Amino acid sequence: MLNKQVAKLAGAIGLATMISACGGGGSSSAVGTTVSDSGNGFVVFAAYDGAAFVARSATPRAAIGGMELWKTNGTSAGTVKITDGNGSGFAVAGYYMAEMNGKIYYPGKDASGEEELWVTDGTGEGTQRLKDINPAGSSFPRDMVASEGKLYVNIFTSAAGRELLVTDGSEAGTELFDLEPLGASTNPIALTPVSGGLFFYDQNDGEVYFTDGTLAGTSIVAQENQAIASGSLAKFPELIIDDEWMGYQGNLLFTGRYNASDAETRLYELDQNGNIREISFDNGGSTVRLNITENVVTSNGKVYFVADSSAGLHIFEYDGSTVSNLTTSEASRPYHNKLVGTSLGVFMYAEMAGLPPYLLRVDNTNGPAGLGLALRGSGDYSFAAVEDMVEVNGTVFFRAQTEGTGGSDFGIELWKTDGTRQGTDLVKDINDTMAGAHSYPYPLTFMYQMPPTVKRGLGSKYLFAADNGSEGFEPWVSDGSNAGTMLLKDISAGGGDSIID
């Protein structure tokens, strides 16, 4: 099994990741900006306001003692700890969060230290444990995603092991699906929402489930078959890679290997009834099997991926029926980097001998997709080593190694692009304490696994964590301008980090 599951946490550190604060674009990442119909926008996050850490967490997303629940509306005054009536904070036990119907669900700790599923509406009185799911101890909730009014969680109980929990947000409407009784455990991972329900994977048994949110409507729709060598794909292919799962048009797209002798990675599509097919390319009447070499993303209703079609690497587009090769005449480009899907099109950071680093853009915003001009820094700046691409209402923010005129080193700082060369520029040199100093900006909401709904409020603000060289990693906000990029609050006073990834 080639399991590379990373719980699909948003903004996975080290990977170029798109996060769309308006819910558009599309990829397997998430946002964290949420707002009720009548309220103002806010984001809930975990922060530490105690003694300073020497460095960022050596184990990303590990539960760290002292992390508590905070929220921000994008202003300094609106960045506050959520506390109860006695002024006490609420402990956060791990970096998994999900939004459903204007409320945030997260792993929390009570006074006894037990870790259970908690919920908050952003107020102290609206923050509480949802249910004591494992009366014998902690339930250690993780892998949380919402789909069509229900929240799905990988959760532990002493009696059933790790199984799927489904809730409508009420205690009475919270149910554990013990899918493998008699001491076995499903351990559902790769939770992937689609229209009508959710796909997930039982890695232990190599089985794919689909659920409509009811126990009766939960069943195995495909099984891994390590003996299959040729012919019909009546069963799931061997050696699947479950961190490349994506919901598309009600179906599941995933990558994997056809059998043990096939060293190439294929793209497959599975429907809710268990019908499965390999996505291939029709090259003038000749079927070409594709070797997927990079990630699979969505943008403006279509799917994009990098693959080797036996004639070199190319970027392909899939619309649910037809696969198109977008780069037939540009095989010399280095298509070996992560794709990022946005409403502005698809981006890929690339480096090529003899050329400055650039962002390649696939423009699918008006008519058929086409490759636009390479995007480089405008004005006096250039960039390299692009990561953490985050879309906020038509602006894509990213972090990059920044150089100015004459090669002056500004370090790793915050950039933005509107999809044009002239609109690609440094936002701010946040850590200007010395030449080459880095602020390392990354999304504040990396713990969210799916994009929450945005209706008003924070739709034009990017919330991120950064280090300005004196206050440590703290929450920041940017509207895309230098003056509008500012520290929200020095939560862990002095040089200590309050945001630990």
C-alpha cells in the first residue's frame, strides 16, 4: 500500500496549496473563514499565549499543551480568546477543524483532560462539548469534513476502535457507525465529500465506502484487488494513493497503480454505485494510458493534472467526459511541479534553465483553457520557491523567496497575483530586521480541512501567520496592500510563537 494520507489538512506545509476564501476555484485544501447570515465574519483558530517556544513545533499538528480557542474578525480589536463566564479559555487538543452551518467543530479537552468533539459559534456560551462519545476515555477526533448538512469524523471508542462518526450538530443527531464489529476497526481516512454524501477509505482492508449520511446508506462500493492483472476493472486497482482523492460531479477521482507490475500512476473515476474506469487520453482515435506525475486539482468546473503520455510531460484537462492535452507544442516546459487550482485558472510554479523562476498560468476563465504568459515579479522584485498559494476574492496570495534590484535579498515574504504579470508583486517585507530575514507567511487556517461557506465579512482579507522578527509567529491580516498588511495581535507577548504549525 502506497499510503501517503496526510489527513488532507489545509495548507499542508511544504506543498503549494490553494485556499479560496470565496469558495471558488477548488482543490483539496480549505479556508476557515465563516460567517452566519446575520453576523459578521470570523475565523476560529488555536493559539498559545503562555511562555515562549524556542522554535516551531518539530512535529506538525501535534497536540500542544496550552493551545486555546481564539477568533478574529480581521481586526486587532476583534482578535480575542473565546472564554467562558469565568474568563477561562477552552483547550484545543489537536489541529483538526471543520465548519458546518456557521459553527466550528474541533477536538477539545475538558477539565478531566479527556479529548472529545467540541463545537463553537464564536462565543463562550456557544462553546461546548458536543457529546461524550467515548465514556471510557478520550475519543481523539480527527479528519473532519462536512457534506450537505452533516459532519463526518474519524473517531475512537474503546468498544469499536476507530470508526466513522456522523452528526447533524446536535447531541441527539450524533451517531457512531460501527462498520466492522467484533473488535475490528474501519479507521476511515481520505474523507471526500461529493453531492449526495461522502466517500472514504478503509486502508486496513483496502475498501472504499460511500455513505449518504445514514447507517443504512453506508456500504462498500469498491475493493482493492491485488490479484487483478488485466481486463475489466471490476474491483479497485492495487496500490492506491489515498491523498490524491477528489470529489467531482458526484464521483470520486483518485490515483493509484493498476497492479504490482505497473510502475505508473493512473487516474481513476468511481461513482456512488461502484462503477469504475480509468481516465485515458484519446489521441486521434488511439487510446493513450496516462502516467500521473503531479497532483490533481479542479478549477472553474474542470479537472487538471500533469501526466506523461509516453511523449513527455504535459498538462491535461478533464471535463467529466473528455481529456484534452493543453501543452502539445510546449513539451520543453518543466511540468514537474504542483498545480494549484483557483478561479483565475490553474497555476504552477516552475524553474527552467536560463530563465528566471515563473508562475505558469492555465487561463480557463473565458472559453477554452489556454496557457497564458509566464508570470514574474513586477517592479523592482523577483520571486522564487513559491509555496502556499491562497485565493481571496480574485487575488492569489503566496509566499516566495524575494529579491530586489541588484539581487538584494528580502527573504521569504508575502506576494500576490491577479493572474497578470503586472499584477504579480511583493505585498510587504514583513521581516525587515536584516537582509535575508524571513517572515515565512502561511495560512492561519491550515487546520481546516474543507472550505467553509463565506457570505459576508472577511471575503477580501487574507488571514495568515508570520514572524516579523520580533514578535514570533502571530496572526496577521492583509487586504493586498502594504499598509493593509498588519499584525493582528501579539498573543504570546514578546518573541514567543502563539501559532504553532
